[in-house]
Amino acid sequence: MAAMIEPLPPHPEVRDLRAFTTAQLDPLIQEEIREWKESLDWDFTRSADLVRRFVDLRSLSGAAFMEGRELAGYCYYVFEDHKGLVGDLYIRKAQRTADRELMLLDAVMKDMITAPFVTRIESQMMLSQNYPAEMMPYHEYVRLFERDFMLADLAGMRDLPLRDLAGLVRFDNWIEFYNEAAAILIEEAYRGHVDADINDQYRTLDGARRFLYNIVNYPGCGAFAASASQVAVSNYGELAGLVLASVVNDRTGHITQICVAPGFRGTGLGYELMRRSLVRLLHAGCRRVSLTVTSCNQEAIRLYEKLGFRTVRRFNAYVWDGWR
């Protein structure tokens, strides 16, 4: 008689992430690093090192559970002023089920939603399953936004035609000098945009400043690539557009931000900023490039497809608010 396969326990015990050590977490993180590489061509090592550092300090808030003697899944979160952010959720493939993912998410949501200063929670989990809003914890407060993860080969990017914008703007390399003007541009460009519903940093000047600081200084979107980041300056000395890029592994770049001031839309500036950044990523040794875009933003998707991008994965962004 064939041996019976025992089903996974239905409800493993969820414990505070701070009860675990880096040594316990490391085999799980190593599997996560491999999956980011295989699924998204993304080197998760720098982000993983940051997780390890805070686990060592016993200061990473979240939840985790064991299967037998092994740590099989974890989810952590951070606070930013009035907001909670789900930083990551990962469960070993062998133990991964919808019940387990939602169990971990429910545990961290309970912590965040009961914090007296939190009025909003955001989450974008690129390796997690996509759940309808009604399955999510505290579903009565959640909104769902579909997003696309797009990839392009860079081999043909040097042949993209240049869009001549001489007399309209001049282009310059990204330098720290442009931080404040870039924050003003981002707040203006995303006013009334769906992405400002997903990430409320786009709604205010202070939020845009924090967004830029995080992009440049933290590895969540890869290692910032100043050499492939550009600004367009109008004849009046104001920023008309910008593109920011990063490197997510030794051969793959990532466009972390592209925006154009309302008065310069329809001029081809977005295309030319992208073209310049893509060519520079190619010259830096990258062979592929990725980006994420909200699925309903069809105008942007048409531009990216024109540049050679294709959607390879779709994931959900979730926002909880309105309980206070």
C-alpha cells in the first residue's frame, strides 16, 4: 500500500517575529532570494541583509510560524508617521497556501490597525498570491489596485529614435541638487492620479521628499543608479520631467520613477526621458530592465510597450483606510 501523505497542519502557531533569531530565519531568506531571482530576475540580497540586521536587533515587527523545527514563513511591517506598511510576506513554497499567507497578513494587520496613530495601511507583495478584496483581512476597509510587472530586453534600445526637444527643455544628469525641485514635480505630476491612491507619499511635498530619500538610500527598489537617472529642465529653470533608475542585479536595471509636469505632457518628453535612461542602463552593462505600472494606466502602458516592455507578472496593491 502506498504511504499516505499527511496534510499540512491547518493552523500553525503564529508567533512574534522578534522571538526568532537570524540563524532561524536565514534558510527561509535564502529560499526567498532564490525565488526573487528566478521569478523577477531581481537580486534580493541587499533587502535581505537589511531584514537580518533588524532581526539581530530584535526590532523588526511582524509575525512568523514554524513547521516542525523550521521557520516556514514570515511577514514584517513598519510604521511611517500615520501609516503602516507591509514590508514583506514570504512562505516556503512547500508550505505555501492561501490560508497561511492570509493568516500571517491577518496577524500583522491586527497589530497595525489597532495602533492608535495609524489611519492608513499599504501593501504591495509581489511574490504573494493575488486575493480578491473580500478575502483580505479587514476587507470592509480595503481597496485593491492591479499592477503590472513589465520587462524589456535592452539589446535594441540604442536604436530607438531620438525625440528632438531642443528649445523646449535641456537634459541633465541627476544630482542631489535637484531633490527639492523633484519633490515639487512629483507632488504636482501625481495630483489626482491613481498612483497617489496607492502611495500617499505622492500627495504632499513632505511625502515626495521621503519617497525620493527612500529610493536613493534604501535597497527596496535596487541600488540607485544616478548615472541612468535624468531630469529635464524647462527654459524657465523648473523641472519639466524626471526619470530615476536603479540596478536590481548585475545585468538588470529597474525604472523606479518616471513623471512629467502637466504642462509638458503630449510633447514626447516621457518617451525621451525613458529612452535616455534605457540607453544608459545598457551602457552600464545591463541586459534587461523592469518597471511596475498600475494596470489601469493604459497611456503609460502604451508608451512602455512602444519601448519594448511586456507584462510578465500581475500583482495587487492593497490600501486599508476609513476605520477611524
